[in-house]
Amino acid sequence: MKDSIIENLIDLERKRQIEGIELIASENFVSTDVLQAMGSVLTNKYAEGLPQKRYYGGCDVVDEIENLARDRAKKIFNAEWVNVQPHSGSQANAAAMMAVVKPGDTIMGFDLAHGGHLTHGSKVSFSGQIYKAIPYGLDPKKEILDMDEIESIALNQRPKLIICGGSAYSREWDFKRFRDIADKIGSYLMGDIAHIAGLEARDIMVLSKTLGFDDGNNPNFDKMLPHNERGYGPNSALKYCHFVTTTTHKTLRGPRGGMILVGKDFENLNGIKTKKGRTKMISELLDSAVFPGTQGGPLMHVIAAKAVAFNENLQPGFLTYIDQVKLNAQKLAEEFQKRNYRIVSGGTDNHLLLIDLTDIDITGNLAEKSLENAGISINKNLIPFDTKSPFVTSGIRIGTPAITTRGLKEDDMVRIVDFIDKILNNHDNEKNLKNIKLEIKQWMSVFPLFQE
């Protein structure tokens, strides 16, 4: 690279990732194939519109690429319709909202302070400024979603859109109950599964028998169960939500990006019609909300990388991976509890856990900095009903997608918790932190990254 400054900075970041322990719940490590697609000549191509319906010429090749990405995502999630163009999860959410609600309409989402996401109605986000956002939260004693209270709020406020999903909630979502509530008031239900997409995909692929690597030579790939015979998990977002948004990184282990899916397409509930009087399908509204509603040209190099990652998700090894993600998270929670750390809600059902640091008298901000100085990446995080600011916080959020990609298993979680415990209880001992960082570097060399 001619730009030696940027090249050096990239090398430093590569070194940081290789030598440290990555516990940020929203991060993962992509394969070299995904990296190659991201850095390809596809970044040169403009392709506004959808395959076979572009506003630019020269799109035959990128049409094939986008169709592959869509088809593979449909197989993974048993979805009738997919749009793979959103640049991020936030932009997927922006487009999904634009498709079904108007400025000033009431929406209802999980409170950011309790584990929700900015785009679910926070006042500092477009979602809380364009729309009238009503939050719902957790039971203060159990620290889980209070579905009776959520139903009460919905019946009183009657939002036109209910959003379920979060960024720091370690328990399962009752998508069926949410759909029952939405149906009572004639509301759309949107599932933001950005964090749990890999877990959702795992259940669907097992029930649908959709596993099989699509390299173009697999004779069984197109002989999978027909769409109407495939299954969903007993509590599937794709089954109960009108539409679903997700990121393509996190537990899907793809490039940073977004996606919108519909399990079964349907006529939109708003009664919006074409010029000829036909009621538009929800997929049509969502497509238009992505482009031209919220975006211009899609990032074809990213879409190619999404297609590569979706291929990887369809391999049997992905099930082994995602099951290990959960096992590792549960083991972390167990080991922290043995050392008298308080886990919000008492445990985890997915890939992350939220730890309350109040009892050990250290803030989330200080914990984050101390751990980073010793080679461990986490993020400070508000705990439910936190009295500290988002810049300080009383807790930290920890996740297992990235370390599981590196090959770490339950026994390794014990060692990670030991490291974290030593760091937090000796956070002002710089020599101790340096020694631990060196020990972590040596240990992580056993779990190589970015192999050619």
C-alpha cells in the first residue's frame, strides 16, 4: 500500500485483534473469503435499484451476486422475501419504519436504558425524533420483560408499530406474545434480531433441513424442503413478526451490514395501493423504503461478502459454532457467579451477559479501560435502572461470538473469567496489567486468526 500511514494503522489493528481477547458482544471475526470479497473490484460498481431493475448499465454480474445473497439468506431463514442492501442494522430499521409508519406516528420499542437499541425510539436517534416513541422496559425485580405491562402500554398507547429486540438483553424474546399484542391493536410487529440472528438461523435450518454448502456443485442444495414445508423454531421471529431486521455480522459472522426479511409476504395493513388499485405487498413497501427511500446505490462489495458469509452459514459447521457460542456464554455467567459477580436477570439464554459491577465498587467505564489495558475488549453498559450516566455506567456487556470463532470452549471461559477478575480487582496496578496482557498474547497465539 502506498499510503504507509494507513497501512501501519491497519497492521496495528490486525495485531490488536490477533493478540487480544475479543468479548464485545456485537463483534466477530470474518473469514479470509469474506475479507477478499469486501476488498474486491466490486466496490467500483454503482447499481441503484434491484437485480434486473437497475438505473445503471453494466449490472449483469452484480445482479447475479445480489441474487445469490438473497437466495442464500432466504434458505437460511426460511423467508419468502429478503432485501440485502441496507448498509447497517440501523439503516435497515430506518427503512422498515419508513415503510409502515409516517412522521409523528406512535411507535413502541424497548427502552435503551434497559437493553434496547438507539433506533428503537431513543430521543437522540431518528426513531425518537421523527416518530412519537413510547418505551417499554423490564420488571425491576426479575430484570426480564414484563409482558403484561407491555400489553397494558400497547393497549393504552396503540402504537402503529411495535419493535421487539435489543442490544443488551440476555434472555429470550416471546415473539408469539408480542404478535398477540400487536394483533389486538392492529399494529405491525417488527423483530430486530441483529444480535440473535445466528441463533434464529440455527433453529430454522435444523427444522427445515436446509444445511448444505451452496458452491454450485452440491446436488442436494436445491432439493431441500419446499418453502411451505420448512419449519420455524417454537419462538421464531420470522414466524411471528410481520418483518424482521438484522445485521449481517455479530452472530452471523459476515461483513458489517444490514438486511430485512419477511417470513411470508402479505398485503400491507395500511391498504396502500398501486396506481391500478392493487394492494401492495409488504415486500414492495420495504423495497421502496430501502431504495430510494433511505439509500442510494448499494455497496456491491459488501453484498458479495454477505453472500460468501451466508454460504458459510449453510455449512454444517455453523451449527457447531453457534451452539458453542451459547455454551460459552452460559459458562462465563456460571464462572462469574462463582466469584460473586451479579449477572443481570441471573443468567443468559443467548450469546451475551450483562454484569453489574456495583458491588465491587468500579464503574463500567473504568472496567472497560482497565481490561483494554490488559488486552481484553468489552464495552461499558448501562444496567437496568442504572443511576450512572451512559458515559460512566454501572455495568459491562460481554459476548462470546468472536472468541468462539477463534476456537475457545468452556474450559477456556474459566481462564477468561480469572483474567477479568484479577484485572478488575487490581485495576490500578499497571505492572500487573502489563503482565496479564503478555500472558493473554501468548495464550491467544494458540488460536490463530486470518489464516490463508
